[in-house]
Amino acid sequence: MIDKTLFWLVVLLCVVGILAVSDASAPQALAVFGDPYYFAKQQIVWVVLGFVGLIIATRIHYSNWKRLAFIVVIVCVVLLVAVLIPGIGSKLLGARRWISFGFFALQPSELAKFAIAVGIARLVDDKYPLHYVIGFIGMICGLVMLQPDLGTTIVIAGVGVAQLFIAGIGITQLITLGALGSLITGFLILVSDYRRARLLTFLESSTDPLGNSYHMRQILIALGSGGIFGVGIGQSRQKHLFLPETASDSIFAVIAEETGLIGSFIVIFLLTFFVLRVMKVARSAPDNFSRVLATGIAFWFMAQTLLNLSSMNAITPLTGIPLPFFSYGGSSLVMILFATGIILNISKHAHRK
């Protein structure tokens, strides 16, 4: 029997997410497409496709993913290379992150989050040497950074380290990996004008209010305007083309403005409960492969949530990481639902305690 609590929680998150996208995106959708429900309609399509993937994944025995792991990794690497090729990868805001197929655009870095989780679970379960695993993590992270996408790179690296920790890596090795990762991240920030500007904006948020600091300042205005109870559903002022990326990266700011501290806590509670439920499945997983795989998926969801929320509260620089279930976007939502289907399948075979 699958974890029904997790399943219905996912249904609730998707429904609330569609409503949030519909509300937050209406002014932008009306201005750009002449249809206030354009983004909401698209999000419904992604939810339906995602649930198809979830149901399929629920019916596939989790052990099959060990056999398919290297195929998933190869497909992921091919797509990550292809997205960097002009004419194949679409360039937007200085980054190559999408492959357009006409009626939809695929973001290979979202597949990379799943590929790293299933790939490491296979390598660890088959007892490959540690340097093989580290090399695999480095390869995927390197390809994602070439897009460039530091936020997703941090998530992927974090997933890998979390899986190694669960697999029993020594604390000294773990600290060494963490220190090395921090040094590499710092270097990548310093050598990129774009990332360096974001870091300086974060450190000096009062400078350049109409330039580099504009996005963060509008987010903080939205959060501050919400107060305890919010300005009311549908009454956000920041979503009226003041706040960039209202339907995707910044959707939590609109939620906080309209529902206030109480509504924000409800959203955070639902996402936290979701992650904890996935972790519960990981703890009761029937074997080492499923335990490491479920842990990687759980950390993927947790890291993505924490990075988005921390950037919305000016704790970390803006990364462009979507908020699971709430941010508009097909690749992220479909992959999250598909991965949740795998978790549900593992829960069917979990040790009952």
C-alpha cells in the first residue's frame, strides 16, 4: 500500500500551486498574452502530465531504476551537452538552459537532479570507489555550470553529498568535500560578472535600487506589505508588473503579500511536511539502493525549497531556483511529480514500523 498521506498531500500542493500561479501571474499574462489565465492553463497541463508520470512511476518497481540508472545518466549528459549548442539550446537572459521542441521547452538541468540521485544510488549500491562517485558529481555539476546555473549546481552537489553521507562516507571525507565545494563555489562566483553582481547586490542591498538591487527590493516590499494577515487574496500590488518573475521564482513573495505571515507559514508547513514524509519513506526503505535513492530525492526537494525561500527573505542571493509545486514551470513540476511517484513505489515496499 502506497503512502496515502503523501499522495493526498501532493494533490493538495498541486491544487494550491495552480491557484497561486493563476493569482500571481494574471497581470503579466494579461499584458503579454492578453489572457490573464495563460500561465494557469499551462500549469494545469504540467500538473496533468506530471500526475501521469507519477502514476507510471508508482507502478514501476523501484529496483528497475537501478538497472536503468546509467541509461538515465547518459540521456541526461547528452541533453546537458546539447543545450549548450547554439541552435539547439535556447538562450534567455544570458543563459542556455532550455531545449525547445516547439510546443514545449525542456530544461535538462531538472532531469539532472533525478539523474544524480539515481546514478549515485547505483554507484553506492554497487560499491564503486569513492573517486568514481565524486567524478560523476563533478561532471554533472560542471555541465550545469556551463549554462550557467549556480543554484541548480548547488542543489545537485548537495544531493550527492547527502547520499554519500547516508551511504556511510567518513566524516573527514565529508568535511573535505564540503570545504572543496565551498571553495569551488566561491571561485565560480568571483570569475562571473553576473554572479559577482548578484553577490554584491545581496551584500549591499541598498545600492542601485533601480538596477541590480531592484528585484530584491521589490521582494522585500511585497513581504513587508503583507504583515500578519496579508492585504487579501488577489489584492497584491507588487504583482502588477513591479515584481519580476511573479509566476516563477518570486511567487512566494506574492503569496506572502496577499496572505501575510499566517499564509506564509501554512505554505512552509505544507512543504516541510512533504519533505518529512519523503524522509520517512527513505528511513523505512527496504534496501540500500532504495534508501540512498529516496534520500537523494528528499534532499533535492528540501534543498530547492530552502534555496528559494532563503533568497525570498534575503538570507541568500537570488538563485532563480523554483519553489516546488508553486513556481510556474513544466520541467521542474513534472520531474518533481515523477520522482514523487518513485517515492510512493518505495513506500509500497517499505518496512512497517
